[in-house]
Amino acid sequence: MPRALTGFSLPGPDLPGAGAAAPARRGRLRRLAQGGAAVGAAAAAALAAAPSDAGDRTLTGRLTQTFLGDTNLQVDRGGTVGGGRSEGEAAVGSRSRLALDYRDATTSSLFTFGGVIDYDIYTGSENDDISGLFPDLRAGYSLRGARSSLQLTAFGSAQPIDTLDSSGFSFFDPGVEPTPIDPTDPDPGTPNATLNRTDAIRTIYGFGVTANERINSRDSTNFSVSVQRRDFIDGTRALTPSNQLSMGMGWQRQVSSRIGVGLSYNSSVLKAEGAQDTETYTFSLSPTLSYAATPQKTFSLSLGPQYSISDRKQPLPGGTLVPDVGYTIGLRAAAGMTYAYDNVRTAFSLNQSVTPNDDGDAVNRTTISGSLTQRISAATSLASRVGVSIETPLDEGSAGVSEETLSFDYAATLRHDVNRFTALDFTLGARLRDDGQDRDVVLSTGAGYGYRLTEDTGLRLGYEFRLPMGDIDDQDSSHRVSLSLTHDFTLLP
């Protein structure tokens, strides 16, 4: 998602101890701006495609300012001191977040632009790598006709690489219901399970085109193509940039008002820019089935063979490179489910895709996501979300290929509205990262008190306790106190 606003900045507080690291931080922010220019190009291209005719325009957003104090900000750090793991470091920090959602709709077109921009700053030299400006943005433009539609998208993001949530902020916003999972989304959002790399900013940006055509009242076809670039800023390890071109096409037939069948074909070419000059070609053909028992109760399934060819150059004595070609035959699967009934909403999504990891290796990535939201009473609700990601290298037999990685995230929040102004929330969480070399686990629990200042502005005081386990020193627990001010706004209409 595009790193579009390269000239944009949010004010950060003058934190104790930040002065000594100012030159290094200025250099880092300068390099972030350079990377932002590349990401911003994708968003600029999409913005240029905005409809010229004025339509129904809306612009909404949210500003959030959070201050925190933590006795061990990065419980998951993989640094070493004297052959052992580095001890945790206490820190005071700030996150300024701007979330935007812009829409311009006409009778035949829709232009959207949105996402979040974070500006993070923390005390302590060990936290310089997770301080900076980090956008995560997406833009889209679609045209709709009587029988066909065309959609253009551009996306870009820049994020620090780390084992678990590097900034120490949970991916799950306590006290807020989780976003329902879209079972048709090919990427539910679980990040790569990258371990022990904290000195790099990963940028991902690209664009895509999707066309749909309705042949008759029952049959329709689709075609899509996308290009993605993965790059790194300030990488001190062998992180490998890569380019990926993906193409897909499919046919769907509505057998009845509830049942749909189809066939989809997907292929991709992945080019890694490392010393081994790896190229990976993947092809899959999958029958699809969808069933809608009711508008609130839907199911989908796709399953078929997948064939991959990996060409990795292996070095010989004397510096000569020889081809090392590997072939893999497997299955590609996708499944989804949504269910809503009275006070219960739940969703499930499973997807498989071939993507690059930070080593430039092609991995078969399987992601599983699930969410459950239940209103227990008029004042009490329970929300939970779970995400699992497994990344298996396609050419496991080749030398130098990454290990299989596993990531798991779980979070649950019980919220109780005391009255129309105040609310209490209690949270539980668990996170796991395992790359075959390190196995890091963090358990967390916390509580929060929220007060609504106005209809659009809220204040939350929170406490969280995090307990690291596994390969992390379980003595380095974390106690955190945070204060957040949130303001929702509408600029259009």
C-alpha cells in the first residue's frame, strides 16, 4: 500500500535522551524519505486516474495520538550481547497515526484512496530502527458498464522488520471490534514471519488491473494482472529485493440462486535480485464452488494442482554459477465462510499463494484467519481474532533456501459500557514466531478505561503486561502504561 505522502510529517514529542541520537535519526528519516519517493510513485499514478467529473465525495478519517512508557519495549529483540541475547530496554514513546478514507463515486465509476500513516518515536538507541514515518496506503479506480467492469489499484507500504510487532503496539486495537474477514481476500493481512531482523525498513509497492465481463445472465469471466516490488532500506543483512508479476483468469457460472461453480487459472513469475539470481515460475488450475444459504451465511471453496519451477544459480569454486533447477507439484487451496445471526458475527478465511520472503526465496504461503464478535448484553461485547501463517520454501532441496516459518497471533477483548461516556475493556493475547532457528512466544493481558469526551473524541488509559517465553529470556517481562487520544472527523461532504 503506497507510501504516497513523501512530504508529509506529523509532529512528535521531544523525548528524553533523544538528543544524542539526533544525527543518526535524521539520517534514518532522510533514507526513509528516499524510500518513500518510490512508494509514493504508485499512489501518485493512481491519484492521477481520479474521475474528472464530480461525484458523491466523502472524506473521513481518524487522528490518534498515543504516549506510552514500557519497561521492556521490544521483548522480542533478537540482538546479542557477549554471545547471549540482549537485555530489554525501557523506553518512553509516541505514535501519531492518521487514518484516511476518501471516496468519489459517480454513476459509472468509483475512486478510493486510504490507509494509515504512522509517525513513531522512542527513546533509547536500541529503538532507532523502529522510529520513523511508516505509511500503509492503497488507491483504486473502477469503471462499471452494463456488462463489464475495470478496476485499477495501486498500493505501497514501508514498515520496520522485526520478530513480533516491532513498535510494541498490538495489531489488535483493544476495545474495538475486529474488522470482519473478507473470505474472498487473497491476503487476510498476517505479516511474513520474519525473525531477528530489526535494522531494515521493508517497502512493498505495486499496481494491478482487474477486468470482469458478464457473458449472459449465468456466466461471467475475469482477468487480472499485478506487479509487485519488494525492497529494503538500511538493511544490514542479506535481505534480497525481488519483483513479482502475477496473472489470473477465471470463469464462473451461477447454477442456481444459491450455488455457483467456476474454474480459475493463476500464474506468477518471481525474480529475486540476490547473488543466486533466482527465478521461480508457478502455475495452478483450480475448480471453485460457492454456496450462499442466506445473504448472511456464505461459503466458498477452491482446490486444485499447482506446479512450480525454480531456477537457482549455485556457486562453484572459482566463482562460476551453474543452474540448479527444481520442480514442485502440490495443491493450491482457498476457502471462506461468513455467518451472521442476531448478536453473533463470525468469519473464516484460508488462502494459499506463492510470494517472496525477505531472503528472496519463493515460499508457498498459507494463511488462516478467523474472527468472532458476540454481543453478550446491551452493554457487554466479546471480540476475538486469530491469524496463522505458514511459509514453506518451494525448492526445499536447494542449498541456502530459507527454513519453514510459522507465525500465530491471537487477541480477544471483552468490553463493557458502564454508561454512555465510559467503558472498560479487558484483553488477552498470544503471539508466536518460529523460523526453524528461533522460537519466540509472547503472552499478554491488559485492561483499559475509556472516556468519551465528545461524540467524536475519546480518551483511553491502558495497562498491558507481556510475558516473553521460548527463545526469549522469560525474565524480561514488559509492563506498559499508555494514554491515547482519538478523534474521528468528516471533511466531505
